[in-house]
Amino acid sequence: MNLAFWEAAPASTSGSAVILLHGFPLASGMWRSQLEELSREFRVVTPDLRGHGRSPAPVGSYSMEELAADVIELADRLGITEPMVVGGLSMGGYVALALALAYPRRLRGLMLVDTRAAADTPEAASGRIESARRVLAAGSAAEVIQALVPRLFAASTRQRHPERIEPIVEMMRQTPVHGVAGALLGMAGRPDRRAELGRIDVPTLVLVGEEDEISPPEEARAMAAALPRGRLELVPEAGHLAPYENPAAVSDAMLRFLRDLA
Ligand code: MLT
């Protein structure tokens, strides 16, 4: 799968490459601020996952393992042979976890943002399968987007930066219906990773918006505690889209983590 991507890097860099994976049903553009800030010191790549942004959107279910294999294929294509740092928000975090477990030798560090290690409950999984069916039948993801948007942002973002909401809605509208359905089906089938966290032995930064109601801070705290080298940081004035809602705090936490690794 030939993923589309953005890349930026300083003139010379000796640190690990950093790959940032977006959430559902978004695209690489959600990392614009981190791409700019982190690339002053590190090589940063922000792909559009299969079915999202400008990447191909095949028909079918996209397992998190398959999305992780796409990312490894992109890293190979870009000549990233040294162990890299992979970060992911929400669905991107599910993919980052799948990658960490399947390709441990490719990894130098991990950044899990507003995400979780648990699987869907049976009710949530069947809700997603039903949503995928409706999206395909309607030829539109409007219903999914409408249900998701009110849960994404912190109250402070809605009050102080209402202009930040529309660009995200527009990014979601651009996601092809087969991409939305494929990701919904893949997320519905993802396994519970909690018992496997102990196998991830690279330094891991766990970031979560203080007001994230989709992947709440308690889950992030439990995940950080179960990771042998986990470190938790809460992001103030942020909900589920912390890197977009409070970009300075997230870039700052990531830069501190990346400098410690270097
Ligand atoms: C995301 O932001 O990627 C989604 O909220 C993930 C999910 O629905 O589990």
C-alpha cells in the first residue's frame, strides 16, 4: 500500500526518525503543528493511513496489524532502517501498539496519545459494524461524523477556540466512505492488548487530554503503569484531540521525551 505522507527534517539530524499516526476518520493534517515543531530537531513523517487523506481506500476491513504493516512499508520506502519513534493518536495509537508488538526491532520509542489498549466491548464492536454497514449503504459518513464531533473537544476548546472545530469536521468529510467503513470494521475486531503491554520494552510516553471522554485519563494511567518504561503526562485544556487542541503542550512533552531518547 503506497501511503501518502508529509515529511520535514532539519538540515542535519542524528536522532531517530519520528512517525506520527492520526486518529479516525482524520488525516495527517491533524499533526501539522507537531510536524513543524518537532522537525526543527528530528526527521518527522506524518502518513495518511490506508483509507484516509490522500492514501488509497480499498474496499474491506482494515485490521490494525495491516495498518501497521503499511507504516513499516512506508518506513522501508523512506530508507528508515534505524529504530524509529512511532506516535499515534487514538486509532493511530491502536496501530502504534500493533506495530510495537509485531515489529519490536524497528522501534526506539513509542508515544501513545489519547488512546487505549483495551478492545471494544461487544456492544461497541457491534455498534461499529452496524455503523460501517450504514455508511456504505448511505454512501456517506455524515452520521458517524455527527455522532463523533461533540465528544472530541474539551469544553475549553469549544469556548475559547470554536474556530478549531470546523477544520476537523472538514477533514473527516474528506475521508472516503470505504476508508471510514474499513477502519470501523478493523477497530471493531482489534484485540485486547492490555496483557501484552509488559512485552513493550521501549520508553513510552503516554499523553492524554485532561478532558478526554473517549479515552479517559484513568485508562491512560493504567496503560502507563502496565508499560515497563511508561511515562504519563496529562495535557491541560484538551479533550480527545490533545495535539490539535493544545499543540504547544503536546509538542513540548514530545520534544522532552525525544531529547531524552536521543
Ligand atoms: C479516534 O479518534 O481515532 C477514534 O475515536 C478511535 C475510536 O473510535 O476508538
